[in-house]
Amino acid sequence: MSITGFTLKDQNDNEVSFAALKGQKYLLSFHPLAWTPVCSRQMQDLDNLYNKFIEKGILPFGVSIDHLYSKKAWAESLGLTKLQLLADFWPHGALAEALGCFIPKAGMSGRSNFLIGGDGEVIWSKRHEIHEQPDFNQILTELP
């Protein structure tokens, strides 16, 4: 399944078009909701390891269904300096649904990581329990 048809906005109101990322590998790290403890640690860890992902040729993104203005305030409160937080806000959770990690009853995504290849296809994924903190050092070693 290709996700090249999606365009989301980041916390700074910049559009990120997956079609424009053709040829680039990128990691979509879904977190259920901003402002929660595990999600906060998840995005801080990803921001801290941002350069390690770049060294592997992978552009990391944080993604949730939260609105971009909430994501902006949250990113500032967490002190994120590199990581773009993408808002899968409208249509509500459309990207999460396309990737099979949307939880309709809760109105949020699950906690999942997807490596997207340069052709827009998912080449690796890992799902986590809602309260489970992803280990990005382990993920870095698992990625193809």
C-alpha cells in the first residue's frame, strides 16, 4: 500500500507531502495523543535520536490525530528542536486508518512505527501496546 497521496501539516503549519518525499525513506512514529506521559517521552526520544535516523538515511516524523496548534504548543513545551510533528487531524485519522492503526472507538491512532520506502510503500512496521514506550535504539537496529 502506498501513502504518497497524503499531505499533512506539521506543528509549524508547513505542509509535508509524502509524494514530495519520493526517493526518501522516512519513519512515521504514531503516538495516540499529545500531552500524555508516554507520548511525550516517545517524541522526546525520537527528537534526541533524530540525527541517528538521518545518518541511516531515514527522516523521522511524529504523527497523531491532534490539531497542529496543539502540536505546536506541545513541541515547544517538550523542547523538541528537530522533529516535525504531523497532524493527522482532518480528515480525522485518515493516514492512521490507511495504515491500519486508527482506533475508531477511541478516536485516536495506536502506538505504531512505520518505515516508508522511497516509493511510498511500507517496508517495515512495529506496533506497540498503548502504554508501551517504543525503544528507538532497538528500532534503529531492526530497520532494514
